[in-house]
Amino acid sequence: MKFPSFYEVSQETQKALFRFPIASLCATIGTVLSILLVNYEPSETEIFPWIKSIGTCLIGLPLFFSIHLYVEKNGIVSNKKVAFLLGGALILLFAFLTFQLHPRFESPTSLFRFFIWLIAAHLLVSMSAFQNKGEKIGFWQINKLMFLRFAGSAFFSLVLFLGLAGALLSIKALVEIEIDEKWYAYLWIFLAGIFNTFYFMAGIPDDINSLQTETPYPKGLRIFAQFILMPLVIIYLVILYLYGGKIIFQGHLPIGWVSNLILTFSVFGILALLLIYPLRNDEKHLWIKSYFRAYFIAILPLIALLFVSIMKRINDYGITEWRYIGFVLGCWLLILSIYFIFSKSKNIFYIPFSLFIICILGTTGFWNMFQTTKFSQVKRLEHLLSVNKILQNEKIDCNLPQKKLKAEEAESIGSIVNYLVDQKHYSALFPYFDKNCLPLDSTAYEIINKIPYVASDNYKPYTYNTIEINFNNQVQKQINIEGFKYIYPQLELYKGYEENIPDIPISIIFKDNEILFYKNKKLQFNYNILPFTQEIIKKNKENGLIIIDKETFVDIKNKDNQSFRIIFNNIFIEKDLMDETFLNIQHINISVLEK
């Protein structure tokens, strides 16, 4: 593998820029935005537009690269070419607008959809040049070329990064020049976003139709597929068949994670088959043709095992996004296996094409994974509440006396509510409550506590027990500010929200048990209060209310040697009774001193 010279890189960059202009523009904008994001360090509430824009560029790059390839391969010019590019722009605009406008980009729905559409865009690249039945050779050749080119560009990018990062470290150590750590991030983003992308695109032949001519099969690729991938496939196959035999012998239903193992096996197997596809009719490798058919026959019992495993989980716990994906991929594997067992043509184009259709259908329409998941979990909750007569006339009466439920039922209600809240499906829960009973800004904890149920005495319920820690410095005048210039008193910090001080460029965020203190949009310090809180609870060995009769604080110095003091006034915790070690710190009240 020859390492490209600087002249070659500049020439190939220029070539890719003029040949794939809009794809290049997406890569450049995404890279610049990523560098600015690292430099700017926006607060949690300011970061969403950056992530949203960078994510859109990530989808736009493969989307427009595939459009460029399709237009070039089919000789489309003038108005038709403009129409294709405008169509791509509209798709990208739709993707941009579909990102949920959540300030901290924590919507799992939005993240799921983004990653699935990113996969769909890359699948589109694999299909963009050759779609006809008579273009099997060209389809395989261009995907082989892109696979090898991507591996090469990724390798060169990694080598360059390690070399240049080592040079920066040497300068810092030998010349004693202080180098901001951000430069390593800038370097990686530039190499991944610009060098890697442009080098990859420049490797596409000018005459795409020339790929329809069969060329000698790469020896390195055959060795990789035959002696690395295929043995892995056989190992996975043996393990899964042994596990299947154990299930039959013991009469136990399969455990949930076996579906992940089957899907992993399928990925390795299909990748190996795609890589050796041209050799199936080679007289020197006639065994490959038999292996091709045998693989899809061998996978059928495993697909049955996959369905049993997933359906058991769905029956017990309802549908989630991952179970939806597992079930749909199981159906895809079944259809694909039947096709390759009985079809004479065995066109591998249908593999990425069918996956692309699944990605689009699975994230759009009323049948998409998000709507299906919400419907399934809401119906489970509705059933549990109805059979226990908590739900009457489609409403939950918050004033009903608490009903004792079995541990399994109580745990299920709690887990469903928490799941729906975590997935940002609040709207699905509020219709079951009267407006006077449950405010629209209620947390999962508040929703659970409004449902009139408790677990039976013999079980621990799936709910939370609260712990409140009060310190004796509640009153501002009691705070000793000697030696400090600034005081930011009585800061109310709720989990996941930002507190801003009016007329002062200060913002404080409490997230994942960490206090993040920003001044002029620059992070001054971050402090994880979980160990501190755990130590207090351990010493006091109490639930409910803990009172600390002394001023309690921690002193912090940041990397710029600036001193801060956090004085604790109040900490409110939700404790999971199913896991005594789990502390969910929901709200804190602190004062911050700055020297």
C-alpha cells in the first residue's frame, strides 16, 4: 500500500472537489462546524443547533455523493441533473427539520432516526451506480473498490494523525511551547472530515462504466474473506447450534441476548458472501457455490431461534426500538434466505436495496418503530391498570386508595412509565390523568406517584424512595465569603436544566450528577457530586431527611489555577428500592464562590 505524496493528495482533493462539488461542500461545512464546536465549547442548551447541523452534513455527504454517481453513470445533464440535486436538497432539508428541537439533543427518537438515515444514505451509495440485473459485475466491482478505498483512506488518516500528533507532542516537550489540547481534536476532525473524505472520493474511476469489465480478483481480499471472515462465521454457527441444542435438551426458552449473537453472525456471514461473490463460478473455487447456498440453509433454524427469543421478550415486556429492529431484521433474513436458496440469479443488489427500504419504512409512517413502540408500551400500561381497576372510564383517579399489587405488576408499571418518559413520550401518558391531578411538566417520579398503587408487603415495588439532605447554611448571610471576590448564592439546579444568572454571563448546568459552571460561555469547572453524596448517606445510614449541622463545601481549582468554592444547601435524591446502590440526584441547591 503506497502512502500518497502531498502532490497526489492536493491533486486528488482538487479532482474530488470539482467532480463531487455538493458532497465536498457537505464534508467541508461539517468539518468546519465540528472544529468551531470544539473551539467554541457551547453550553448544553446552545449545543443542539451545532449537533443538528453537523448531523445533517453527515447525511448530506453520502446522499449527494450517491446522486453525483448516479447522474454521472447515467449521463444525466442540464435540467434533469439540477432536478436530482434539488431533490437531494429537499431530502436533506426534511432530515434537518425532522431532528426534534430538544435543547440538549437527548431525544432517543431523534438519535435513532439520525443513525438509521445515515445507514440508509450509505446504502444508497452502494446502489447509486449500478442497479440493472445485467450489471452484477459493475455493482460488485464498485462496492469492492469503495470498500478497499475506504479501508485505505482510514488507514492513511490514522497514520497521519498519529504522526502529526506525535510531532505536536515533541514540540511541546522539546521546545517547551504550550500547545492547547484542542489542536489534537482539530487535527483529527480535519483528517477525518477533509483528507479521508476527499481521498476516498478521488479513488472513484472517471469512467464508471469501465467497472463492468471483470478484473482479476484481489488476492488480499480473498485471503481476508476466506481465512478470517469465513472461519468466524463457522465459529459463530457452531456456538449457536450448540446453544440451540441446549435449549431443545433442557426445554428452556432462549435468553434475550442470543438475538444479538444471531444478528452478528448474519452480518459476518453476509459480508463474507458478498466479498467472495465473483468466485462462486470459478472452477478453482467450486466449493464457494455450495457454501453460498449452504449458508442460507444453515441460517434458517437460527432465524427461528431469533424469532422465539424476540417474541418472548415482546410478550413479556412489549415492543421497544431494539426489539422492533430485531424482529424486522429477522423477517429480512428469512426473505433473503428463501431468495438465495431458490433463486437462480442470486442478485446481491437486493441485499443493500432491501435494507435501504427497511431503514426508510422503519422510521416513517404510522407503522414506524417509534409509534409502534409507544403504542405497545401504552397498551401494556393500560392493560395493567385496567385489570387492577386503577383505570376506570379511560381515566386514572388519583384520589383512589392505593391498591396493593404483585411485585411483578408494580415493577412493570414503574418501568413502563420510566421508559415512556425517557423516550420523550410524555404526551401518551397525560390523557389518562385529569389536568387538575397531573401538571403537564411532571417528571416520571411524579407520574408514578400519582398512580394509586403500592406493591404488596412481601415485595419491593419498582418505585423510588426519596432522600433529602439539608445543610445548616440555608440563609445567605451565614455564608463566609472571606477571601472571595464573587458570590452566586442559592442556585436551584434541576437535573438536565440550565440556570442562568441575569445580567451576568454565568450559566450552571446539572447533568449526570455533574455541576458544570460556565462563564462567558467557557467551562470554568465541573464537579461530580455523586461520591460526595454517597459518603454522606453512608455515614448517616438514613432514608428520608438528613440534616448536616455544619457548613459543608468543596474547594476546586481549574486548569487556569482559578479557585472556586461550592457550598451545599440542599440535595434531593430519588433512591431505587430495587437497587439500593443507585442514587438518582434530581435537584440541588448550592452557592458558588469565586476568587
